[in-house]
Amino acid sequence: MLFKKVNLPGLLIGLLALSPFALAQQDLINKPLTEWTRADAESILNDSVWVSKQELRLRYDQQRQVAAGSYTPNAGVTDTTAANAQTSVSSDIPVDFVFTVRLRSALPVREALSRLKQLQADTKMSEKERATFDAQVKGLLECPACAQNYVISLSSKSKNSPGADAVFSAFKGGRLSDLQRYAYIANEKGERRNLIYFVAPKAPGDEAIFFFPRLDDKGAPLLTSQSKELLINLTDNQANSITNFKFDVSKLIVAGKVEF
């Protein structure tokens, strides 16, 4: 990873409490999607039981950093390719970041993403453009990969340095084989699902997206209505890495089943 944590007394490092809007959101997900407002969709994506946030203060190392799992010249690629996988950092001051994990495969999250896209639609689109757009919205909502996988996304924003993006810097050159050494999700029993696919952020502001198999070798899901905790591990156990996230599974249950 690319960062050093700065140990400051009283620094908030932990999960945010359940939003006071949680009950209202339970009612929201029962409404027809076409009735959702922008505020409705944004509340699911930013302030719901399917979202967890951590606030960290990090200090950039003052040198050219190699992104997690990025190429090096002796790995069979050119010097230019290796150089492009590096990032220059020069800040002397600690930067406050808010890291956000979303349970991307949860239906309410998919509904919120697709609804926001609908609300952003250009009414002047041609028939062909409209068909392409509708297909994109349908893909977001139906998410074929979600049937067999738990999908999560990770993003970050800086509170005191708007141009900084810790997730982009850390994962833009990420390789699946490297991330598989430590990225996993688990329940309170210690049962795990290891990372099987990864989509790196392409630009600052993009999310990093992680895929974990839903079922084990016996066809059992990681989480059931009896599960208590979901742990998301995105740390490589070094002191300068992003920390873990936890969810209370009981709060993810909709209509008697875990919605993730």
C-alpha cells in the first residue's frame, strides 16, 4: 500500500453508526423504483445499512510510489509501462480520507445506482442512444454477476485535499494475483470467501470493485439470516494499509433474507 497512518489521539477509526434514516429506507425499498428521487437514491448509497465508512488520517510517502501489484521492468514489461504504474506524491501534511465500502451486489444499492442513471438521462437522445442507455441501466439493476458473487466497492475522498484519492493511488495498478494474498470476506464463524475478480479504478473518483464467490464447495452461501457479522478485509496486515470493515448482518435482512 501507499500510505502511512498518523497516530493522532481521538482520531475516528471505526464504523459509522446506523443512520437515523434507516427505518425510512426500509420503506423506500418497497416503493416503485420510478418513484425514487435523487435524494432517495443518494441516501441508499451514502447513508444506509449497506454502506460503511471509516475516517483515516494518512501521510503520503515522499517518493515515487508503486501502486499495489503494479508492473516492474523485470516482470517482463517495458520501463515506460512500469513508470506509468507509479505515482508521484509530494505532500508534507497528513491528509484526512473517508473510505467508503458499499455492498454493491445488494439489490437496494443496485436500484439506487440505476435510478441515479435514469435521472441523469438526456431527453434528447436518439433512439439508438436510448436503447444503449436503457441496456446500461438494465445491466446495473440486474447485475448478472451478482447471482454468483458478493460484490463490494471501495472509494475514498479527502477532507482537506480534494484532489487526493487514496483508493485510486493504491489500487490503480492492482493485480488480482497480488490482491488475492490478503483480500477476503468472512462471517463471524471465520468462514471465508477469497477474492476471485477485481476491477481497478481507471481515474481518481472511481471505485475499486471486488468480487467474492457467493457459495462454497457444498453450495452454501457465506451469509444467512442466522449470520451475525460480515467482515471485509482489504488490508495486507501492514501498518500503512487500509483497515477492515464490519457489517451487522441482522440489519441487512429484507423480507427474511440477507440482501447482499
